[in-house]
Amino acid sequence: VPIKHVIAKKGINFDPRCPLCRNEDELIAHMLKDCPFALNLWEQIGIPQPLTSTFQLDLLEWLKRNY
């Protein structure tokens, strides 16, 4: 996945931070669930209440529980 964090690790010189929040590197977990913009999107589409606590899990466990 050509996220900024991976591209920066390959030696291409640019800012690896998330272009939306600019707070953290653009990692897959950040892009899908940890970025405030992603979380806002999930809230807008109406995630079921039991799944809101899963956002604190690591990416693999989060994917398993939300699948």
C-alpha cells in the first residue's frame, strides 16, 4: 500500500505525516481508524455501539472484530 510512511522508508524524501490531520505518520492503522478524520467518518456512517470500543485495539485485532 503506497502510504507515506512506506514510501518514506524507501528513501524518497518527503513528509510522511498524514495529509489530513498532520499529527502522525500516515500508517495503515492511522489511515483506517486512528486519524481523527477517519474516526469522524466512521461516526457519520453510524458504526454500531458495540464496535466503538474496538478502535483502541491494534490494527489486526480491529480488523478481525469488525469483519
